[in-house]
Amino acid sequence: MTNIYRRFIWCYGGSSSAKSYSVAQAIIIIGCLIESSDTLVFRKVSATIDETIFKDFKSIIRRLDLERFFIVQSKKIICINGSQIVFKGLDDPEKIKGISSFKRVVLEEVSEFDYADFKQVKKRLRGMEGQQIICMFNPIDKEHWIKKEVFDREEKRELSKSLVDHNGVLKLNIDKEYTEVTEKWEGGEIEVNGEKFPPNFVVIKSTYLNNFWVVGSPCKKFGFVDIQTIADFNHDKKTDYNFYTVYALGNWGKLNRGGEFYKLFKPENNVKDFCYNPELPLHISFDENVNPYVTLSVYQAQGLASWKIDEICLEHPKNTLKHALRELKKRYIDHNKKIFIYGDRTSLKSDSKLEKGQNFFTIIEAFLDENEYLNERRLPSKNPNVHDRGNFINEIFAFRIPDVSYYVSSNCPKTIGDYESVKEASDGGKFKEKTKHPITKVTYEKYGHLTDTDDYFLCEYYKPQYRKYLNRKKRKNQGTEARTLGELGINI
């Protein structure tokens, strides 16, 4: 018999969208009262349970006048029919054991969990028909394992777009640009021994615009309009767009937590849609590191306007320069204009891993020559100072370098994530945060590879503007020093 239950239900989106409250209502009404089934609710840290999800369950029981049907204990709610809801923290991985007797496992704020936690829950919930894992979270980081290991890997097909009124439009003059905010989609069909089953994977996205207790119901018979909450979201839109993107629109983002190296990079200002123009040359920039991927960035430019159109980031086992160049050829096989090459000047050094006389750039040029691409190397006499080039690029992002414009194409998500994630070190350079690859166990720098390639390109392509910027900065510093010495009574 076909199982009508979906195994994985992912509820994500913005804050004030009633994700947790809606799941709690479903567990109480369907799980306990109708099915008499047991549910286990996990949060990453046990100490946070009482004032979060446990509080929601107690509030729903009280508001629905169901108190006579439930006994509320410490981190446990028991229904008079014998079903129960148990609350646990996952600070101790041993708590994942023994979950097979539960019909459902709820992972509240699953973005706080490790991927290993999620995999263990998947494997240990077994032995009962229709068991489900329900996950709730805000999409705070586009580089999170939820997106990379779950959402991006699942085969997806659209189910529907469900809006908040029967006409498909929210009848409120709040933010009409973002009224279509709820979407449901699921994976492909499952086939076992020739029998087809419904998809096992459902995603439900919601925002505050779906919550009738924030925007009011279209029929005006229930709910209310929370003007303060709506005003707060609109304020975020003007003052912190990344925060607004995640917590209002429920879109994958990257929250700035302070200390960013590229302080003036803002996706709403510096990201646009750009496509390859075959009538213009290509500019390519490389980073020699191979972990977590070989980095190749592709740009085009016209006059003082430039834009990044592509990123090639090949991970293990294709994280080699040879594979990156083959991918470049595959994507731009018909390109017949010149290709300009940029990169780290230290890559000119001989490498013991290469044949005598070879270096990073000679390999690139040999490949381009062999494939009949016109090419030219563009390298500085020495690499620009990291602190200085960072300030220069920040000025570009703020449109404060006369006539210069540079944008990142929206189809370069890793680059955008890099700009949002690289932190500033104590010496004013880039702080290269280290991490370990979960499969290869190789330690590598987590961020900075793509932005390094951009640095090489921008400082060399805009060399006259960069020199002028440095000279202006030098004169300013000399003037400040002179004033300081004068104040001390020292003749200069």
C-alpha cells in the first residue's frame, strides 16, 4: 500500500511566520488527539527548550482549551490517550539513540545542528510505517549544510505557489513586491522493486506575510494587523538588507556579524544580472590553492566598467588546474576574442610538483595557446598590499572611485558568499579562517579564495586608479602626520 506520509518536511522562511507554532498545532491535533502517536522534539541545546518550543506547545493547549486532555510535566506532555510529546536537547549525541519508537521527530532550529546530527536522526528513525522528520529553521547562511547537502542535492519539482487569498494576491498595501511568499516543492518519485511511491521530501516556505496574526486575514474575520512588526521589517529593509532578506523574505542569505573585510559590499548595490558577451574579451583570474576547490574567476569589461560573469570552483576530486581549464573551455568554447590572465604573482615561482621551467602561468598559457585562444598575461610587479587593496575595493563598492564601476553577477553565489564572509584580521589584512573537509580531512582556508582572484583582477585592471588612490591616501597621511607634529611644537 502506498505510504501517504512524506518522510521529510522542511519548514523554513522568515521570522514571525508561525513555523514553530503551526508545527506544534499539527503535532497536538493530528499526532496526539487523532493518531495517538508519540513525538520527540529536539533542540540543539537543552537549556533553551523551556522558553521556546515547549512554551509554544503549552500555549496552544491553553488557547485551544485542551488542558483537560493533556498533562504537562517537565519537558514532557502526555495526552490522556497515552500518546506523548518528549522534549530533549541534542547537546549529548547519545540522546539520538532509542528514537525508533516515535512516529515523528521534530528538529527545532535545525540550522544549529551539525550535519552529523541530522544524518544520525535519519538512520535511527526506523521500524514504523509513516515515520516523519520535521525540520524548522531560518535560512541564515547560503553556505550552510542544509542548503549544500540537502536542498541543493534533492531532485525538486514544483507543487504549487499558495498565496494568502483566493485571488492569489495579498490585499494589503504593505510590500506588494513580495506578496508571493509561500511555495511548496518536493523531490521526485521513489521506485522500490518496481513499485512507485510518492516523493519523500517536501519543503514549505513562509514569511510574516503568511501570518494572519501579523498582516490580518483577507476576510478580516480573524487575526490582526501588527503595525509595529510590519514597521520593524520595513525598517530592516532600509537599514540592513541582508537581515531583511533572511528574516523578512525568508531567502537564503548571509548575516553580517561585524568585522567584515569588505565592509562596503552590499548585494543590493553590487550584485546584478550579467551574461557573457561574445563581442568582448574575457579576463580570467586564478588562485593557486586547490582546497576546498581550484578557483577560476571570469570577468568582462568595457572602459572603466567591469563585471564578474562566472566562477569555476571545482571540488575534490576535480580540484586541479587541468580540470578548471577544461571547464573554462567547455563554457567558452566559441570565444574568439582575447583572454587576459591575472593572478597571484608568487605563482610565477617554480614548483617542485611541476616539470622544470613550468609554473602556474606557463601551464595556463600553454593550454590557451594549444586551444587557439589569444591570450596575454597581466601581472603587477609585486602583489598589492592586502590592506590597501581591500580599502580600494571597498571604495569601488561604494562608488567613490570616479567613473569606476564593478559588479558581481548574481550567478556567482560563492563569490557573493565570500565577500559576505571574509573577516578582517588584526593587522588590517584578511583573516583566513581554517576548517577541515568532512571527506578528505584536509585542512584549508574556508573563505577568501574567490575574493583574492577579484583583488588581483581589480587592482591590475584599474592600475591607474589604484595608484592614484594610493597617492591620495599617502598625501592625506602625510598631512595628518604634519599636523600632529605641529601640535607637538616640532618644526617640520
